[in-house]
Amino acid sequence: MLKSHPKALTQCEPPSLDWSRPGTPAATDFDDIYFSVDGGTEETRTVFLGGCGLPDGWAGKMLYTIGELGFGSGLNFLTTWQMWEQASPHICAKTARLHFISIEKHPFSAAQLEQALNAWPELSDYAAQLISAWPERVKGFHRLHFGRVTLTLIHDDIANALEALDAQVDAWFLDGFSPKKNPHMWSTNIMTKLASLSADGARLATFTVAGSVRQALSEAGFQTEKKTGFGRKRHRLEARFIPAHKPAKPQRSKPSLIPTIIGTGIGGASLARAFMRRGIKPRIVSRGNKHAASGNAAALVKPRFDLQDRPESRFYLASYLYALQAYGKTDAILSHGVTQFPKTENEFTRFVKLAAQAALPLTHFHLNNDILSLPQSLTVSPQKLIAAFTQKLEITTETISHLDEIDGPVFAAMGYGIKSIFNSGLPKLRFSRGQISWAKAADNIKTPMSYGGYVIPFDNKCLIGATHDAVCGDAPYVVKPEDDRRNFEAFSNIMRYDLTPDLSEPSRASIRVTTPDTLPMILTPKPNQYILTGLGSRGFVFAPLLAEAIVSHWLGEPLPIEKKVWARFGPR
Ligand SMILES: Cc1cc2nc3c(=O)[nH]c(=O)nc-3n(C[C@H](O)[C@H](O)[C@H](O)COP(=O)(O)OP(=O)(O)OC[C@H]3O[C@@H](n4cnc5c(N)ncnc54)[C@H](O)[C@@H]3O)c2cc1C
Ligand SMILES: C[S@@+](CC[C@H](N)C(=O)[O-])C[C@H]1O[C@@H](n2cnc3c(N)ncnc32)[C@H](O)[C@@H]1O
């Protein structure tokens, strides 16, 4: 059988916008408009929110999930968010959450969003928050948090996106362009996928009552009803998912048991943050970060790039964007911007291909002569970051020798400590010792540079790292002078000049945990036990989104990553 050739990872195709029509942007390639010229927000409130019985349907719910087909200008999302802010304090518990999932094949740019949303001054605060977190046209899943409202954007074609989604949806907003102009979004195949993602009794609303749409919905198990339409449209449609032959889906509820996190590295701290944002206060136990991989004075947060469009390549970019959002709100940022030098001719050729494919927008990454410039990459202080993510939480200093010692649900991110908790059955992991060294400040090093190794200027000196060696012997944390020499040599070999060692700062060794395929790993040895491991050399990039995925999974919330990626990483 012929193997299918993987596609190049690029950004989504842009929309073809026409701004000349009064009251709404239009898409020239679909010859249709984004929202009603009789009043966009009113249309949203009548057709979609009212059509799904909202806000009343939120009453008493701890978790409510809306799925939208066609994010467009985000007007439906912002109007929903506004209604949630106004209504939920009166009808929902304080910790209730709204998940809004939206699929879009041709995402607007931030500037286009701004232009479209300027027409709605009453939504300007919401729009500003959306625009500042906007992932541009980067492909795949993007999770954005706005207080108790969580937006999961899926930048992809509708069919792929629904296939990749793991969620239980309470209400659907069907807002593709009209079925005549955009039939792909209204097919029986799509409606069947919606049914498979629907909670029992899920509501559905749309502006069209086209016979083909009603037929497709009813074949998929939705009971439809025509209602009086909005503006110049005579009718609109409401529907309910009443499955004929489906077993009832498990009820979602917030587990009442208090979770325990093991570890205060970036993995444990990110888990704590994911719980805290949901109003769940976890317990934390740790033996401290003296030897933790997360215990260096600085860490780089820069993207891992892949030329091919694979689910994990999209995850690399999404986790990077998510980490930038998460860290941007802390006081842990030491500097912005990293330059990456090619180690070899081949690597330079790869840089050229990456720049041509531009999976991230130019604001994130471009080639400058033969050097990759990553203007938004960060240097962070791990210590400050971990303190910010675990503030207000009590941390017990303790060494855990087995997960079963802990009562209740346990979430472990133990770095190298994973080795001692498995008597047998330790998954295939590699342990790689890394040493960092210190150099005196150098005039020509103003921003962090990466070249296989890396050098980070801060506090009037430079951190230089790091070695990669298999762990051997029983004193892996003891510093080796020859490793300092290797760090300096690695720098000089690429940069063609020498740095001066700064002996006033001690070098430090710690251990990375890596899987054979270099992907992160999520283990679930028993129900209610999760282990986050295999963060390799990119823990500060991967941990926040993986922690969000683990906590979402435990709570039965929509996953923030593709089903296939979740299946590849875990739970095993
Ligand atoms: C030299 C070096 C440089 C690096 N530079 C970068 C970088 O610039 N950017 C980047 O993204 N990544 C970098 N990494 C990788 C990154 O540091 C790791 O991926 C990340 O720190 C792993 O985080 P973690 O929380 O899984 O583990 P760790 O940070 O190792 O934390 C493990 C935690 O678990 C606790 N623990 C372990 N066992 C037990 C037990 N039995 N009982 C109780 N508590 C326990 C420990 O006390 C600790 O708090 C680097 C790694 C190394 C070694
Ligand atoms: C009517 S507009 C949506 C308006 C939007 N809900 C809003 O609030 O502005 C329809 C959207 O569907 C998107 N779309 C069209 N075909 C698609 C497909 N195959 N997959 C995903 N989205 C698609 C369009 O790009 C467009 O943004």
C-alpha cells in the first residue's frame, strides 16, 4: 500500500474579506456575510443563545459546553461571554465554568478581528482581551482563558476538527455560511459527528431551516423545530439531541476529592495552576527543587519546529503559544527574544524551509541573514514562575515512595524521581544529565542565543548550557569541571569567540527525563492517578498545556489538544 506523504505544516488560509458591504464583513469566496445586517448581536441573542434556551439553560450547571461551527469575527463568542458575565452570577455557582469551542478554517488576523469588532462598542472590553490572546492563523487547537470562560479555538476544516475533538457538548451554534454556498458544513456526515459529541438532550440552533439541513439533523438523532426568524429571515431552527439507540453518557460532575500533586517543578506547578483556575485547591508534596531539572536560574521558552503537519507538530506550536500566555501574566519573565544559530549547513537549509512554510506568523519567527529570530520567545526565572503558580498553596516537604501512599486522586510530575517509585514496570525512559555553567557578561551578547547549547545574559553574567549525557554512577548531581569546559567549547565552536568563565557562580547539574520518541508522556497506573513525565529539554514549553489537558481529562471537560495527540502522549 502507498504511504500517504505528510503535508507541510503551514498556517491556515486567510479569509477573503470584503469590507465594502454596510454592517458586516463578507467573504468573497463564499459570496456570503458574517452576521445579519439587521443587528449582529441581536441575531446572536435570538438565533443562537435564545435558540439553545440560554441563559436559563446555565442555571445550576457547574460546567456548560457550547460548540460553534464557524468562529468568523468572534461576535457570537463575545456576545455569549457577555451574557454569561451578566447572567451566571445570578443563576450559577461561583465556580461554574463555560467552555466555548469554535471551529474555523479561515481565521481572521488580529487586525481583521479588531476592524470587525469595532462596530460593537458594548463588547470592546471583551474584544480587547480576545485580540490580545489571539493565535493568528496558526493551525490546530488553541486554548484561551478568560476568567471562568474558556475558549477552545480549532483552526482547521470542520471535518478534521470534529474528528480531533474530545468533548461533550451541551449546545451547538451552527453558523456556517448558508447551506447553498457552503454545503460541506451542513452535511449528514457533519451532523453525525455533532451527535457523537453531544450530551444527551443537547440543544442546537441555527439561522437556516433548509430542508437538507433538517433532514441531516434528523438522520443524526436531532429533533428539529422551526421558530420565527430574526430580521428579514422568516424562520430559524431549534433542535434537541434525543438519541434513539445510544447508551446514556456518563454524567460529568466536579470530583469532590481533593487532588494531591507530587512535585514542585514546572510540571507540578503547572498542574497546580490548572486546578486553581477552576477554584480547586490541591495539596502539594515535594522533596524540594535543590536537584530538580526546573531548578536552574533561567530557562528558555522557545518553539519546537516540525516541517510536517502532524498532530504532535501542531501541539508543539500550541503548547508554545499557551506557555507564552501563561507566563506573560507573571513577574517571572527575565527577557523577550531569542536568536537561534544553525549548527550545520543542513540545519540552515531546514531554517530556510521553516521560514518559507511559516507555520507561525512573522511576529513570532523570521530568518535574519542566516539566523532565526524568535522575538516573542522568553527567558524565564523558574523559581519565580513556580512561586507564582503555587502561591497560596501549602507545600509539604516529604519524599513519596509509592503513589498508593496518597489518599485520593494523585497527579505526579516527579522528574527523575519517577525512577524510584516504580518497583517494576518503569516505562521506557531515558535519563539525561545536564550541567550548566557561568560566564562573565560579554558586550556582544545582549539577547539569549541558542546553537544546540545556549547562552543567556542576565544579572550581569551569562548562563551557559547545557551538556547531555546518560546518567551513570550514584552521584549524578556532582558538578564536573570537564562539563564546564565542554559548555564553553560548544559555544566557541559555533560563535568563533571565547567567553570567560565566571567562577563566582556555582555550576549545577540536574536530570532530564526523555521518552524514546522524545514526546512527553502521561501515565495512568490506576484510575485517579496521573503521572506527567518525558518533558525532556522542553518542560517549560510543554508543561502548562499538558497540565491543562490532564486536569480537563480528570474533570470531564473538553480536551485542549487533539484526541490523537492525547492518545500518543497517554494515558498509558
Ligand atoms: C541543564 C538543563 C537545562 C534545561 N533548560 C531548559 C530550558 O531552557 N527550557 C526548557 O523548556 N526546558 C529546559 N530543560 C528541561 C526542563 O528543565 C525539564 O523538562 C523540566 O524542568 C521537568 O520538569 P518536571 O516538573 O517534570 O521535573 P523536575 O523539575 O525535575 O521536578 C520534579 C519534582 O518532583 C519532586 N520529586 C521527585 N521525586 C519525589 C518524591 N519521591 N517525593 C516527593 N517529591 C518528589 C522533586 O522534588 C521536584 O520538585 C532543561 C533541563 C536541564 C537538565
Ligand atoms: C457566517 S460565518 C461565522 C460567523 C461567526 N460565527 C461570527 O460570530 O462572526 C461562517 C464561518 O464559517 C467558516 N467556514 C467556512 N467553511 C468552513 C469549513 N469547511 N471548516 C471550518 N470553517 C469554515 C468561514 O470561514 C466563516 O468564518
